[in-house]
Amino acid sequence: MFHGHVYFGLRNAQLAEDFRQKLIQERKDAIEVFPLVQRLVGPHKMPMFEIHFKNNDNNLIEWLEAERGDMSVLIHPVTGGEELLDHTERAIWLGRELGVFEETLSS
């Protein structure tokens, strides 16, 4: 299982929502696509929306890279119990690497 976090500036919330809707319509391999979170939450340093997917068999990561525009995307595995490693060493970034608030994650 993987999580993707698509980050956006508040002034670009509509652009992020349009991208989220395109993702829902075009990518049936996304298990769940969550609503926009227009505030800081958890370890995230910008507003974002979250995607859950099982694997990259259908090239969802490549699609995100091609379609994300200027938005940054954090993709990380969900290994269970190692949130810090999942969000840092095991993570990949599409676009500018924003980092996370590491102190909020369990190691």
C-alpha cells in the first residue's frame, strides 16, 4: 500500500480540486482519493489532498508526474509502525521536495 500527498498553495485550491477530480475520473487504480485539506495537518508543511493506491502496476506514479503541473507530490509506502522512515528515507518526491515535520511521526 502507498499514500500520495499532493501539495498546493491555498490560492491554487481550485487547481488542486480540478486535478483531484481528473484523478478520480481517469485513474481507477487509486483506491481512495480524499478531499482537499486546506490547512496544515500531521507532518505536512502545506495544504494537500491524499491518495491511496496498492502499487504502481498501472503507472499511477508516472501519470502523477505528467499531470501534476507545479504541485509537489510525496509518495511513500505504508509499512506499519515506521512512519518516519516511510515519509523520509523510503519516500519519493515529484516536483520540489518540501520535507515533512519529522517530529510528528513515530519512528
